[in-house]
Amino acid sequence: MTRALVIGGVGFIGVAACKELMRRGVETIAAGRKDRPYGTFTSYVAFDRGDEDQLKRALDQVQADVVLDLACYQPAEVLSLARHFKGQRYVFASSGVVYPNLEGRPAREEDFVPLTGDAPGGLDYQAGKRWCETMLTRTKDFPWTVIRPPAVLGPADSTLRIAAYLQRVEDGGPLLVPVESYERQAGLAWVKDIGYACALACDLRKDLTHKAYNAAFDGVSVRDLIEGIARAMGKPARMHPMPFAELPEGASPYGPDPARSAGFALGRARRELGFEPSALEDALAETLAWYRVAHPSHPGYANRAKELALAGAA
């Protein structure tokens, strides 16, 4: 039986990944910084990965065949894990932020270009993910595989970006969307699909060494998202297109920024990983059930009156 250590296994994507790994018969151990009670679906270890001695002790204790890393964006942490992990595969959860501006073309895995030079200190999330992947490309004897998700939606997403759209559809008013890009494919994924993609990458029967894979919805635009929410809620899908540069902050948190990619190309993930995305309707059904119970509010919704005024003034 394969044994997997999932760093960040109690997080948003981590729970989905652990459930999918266990469904596939993988012995699954979640990991995080804080002590927690024994979980309902997996065992758990606590350590601070920033302390290299703690990291080494945890890896020696668990003796995992696979490490799935969902909680890293500092290159030094990637390198310390590469020094001490002796198993068969390290799966790094990266992000679509590693891609350059592609001016409306779907991002392909080869569009990521490793950086040059030495990594600076104090990296933010976007730069950190790029440097983590760069460092992996420099570790030639380390068996890494990368999964690149875009913006991920689903129940209990701490960013609450999906709630921004749910709230606006629910109130019946128009949604401000970028005229340049709201009808083209957007970088979106369901959390269950990302957990699924991560589990596929942990399958040691597949030769995935030194390869990266996109995981996302196929062909879903912001317009599709809003119309899908409206159908599920029994509300009208009212959209007000306007220039992206003029959108109030938080009005359309999934963008898409016209300078960025038009979602992800999935050909390689389908062929080599065996990934197949779910239908948007399935993701929205589960997410809407959570929304109706939890009643979350996206911070940008505080500016709703301004948005309505902008839409009414056109």
C-alpha cells in the first residue's frame, strides 16, 4: 500500500485531496503546524516545516512513499524537503500565478519559464510559487511532479470569492464584469477536482517525474459561472460589462484580467495524468448548499451600492 504524507492536509484543498487518496486505498497522513485531535478520515502529525530538524524527524517517522505539499510557497522549504525526503515522489501544488501574461491565450504547462539567478528574500505568494518551481527544475535527481490549479471554488473557501458572485445573483441586481474577458474561458476549478488531480499525481504506477500538469474546469467562463449560479438559484443572470480597469475592487474577484491567460489547456493532464474535470453544475450544487447554511459575505460586497450606481448610470 502506498503511504502519502499530505502537508496542509487539513486545509481547503487538503481535505479534498486526503479524501480522494483514501478512496483510492492510499494510507494517508495529514500534516500541519498545530496539534489536532485524530481526524475523522485520516491520521495526523504536527510539525513546523520551517524548522529543518522537525521536518526531518517527521519524514523519518512517517516514512512516506509520497509527499503531497499543499502549503508551500517559499523556495527554501522546497529545498529543505528535497534534502530530507527519501521516498518515491514529491508532488508540489503550485498555482496558475506562475504563468506570464498570455493576453487571452490558454496557458499550457510549457508556458512556465524557470527564473534565473538566486531567489530573493521576503517573497509573496506569486513570486514564491514561481521560485519554488524554479528550484524544483534545478534538483535534477529529486522525483518531483507539479499540479497547477487556478482559482479554486467550493464550500468553505476562505477567500470567499465564490460568495461574491452568489451574493450578487441572490440580490437580483446586475453584476459588473470585465467586457474584455467575461465570455472567454476563465481560470477556475472545483476543489474536488483539484483533490482528484493531486491524488492522480500521487499514483506511483504513472511515470510523472519532472512534469507539471494543469487542473481546471474546461471551457468555463465568468459568464457561464454567473448563468449557472442564476439557474441554480432561480434568479435572473444580469451582467453589466465594463472595462476591466474601471471595475471597483472586489466586484468580480475571479476577473479575468484581460492580460492574463484564458484559462488552462488540459490536453497534457488528460493524456498523461488521466484528469477529467467535473461539470460546473456539480460544483455549484455543493457550493450553493454550503452558502445557504453558512451565509458568508465577500468583503467586496460592502461596495455593492457603488456597483449598482455604476450599472444604473450606463
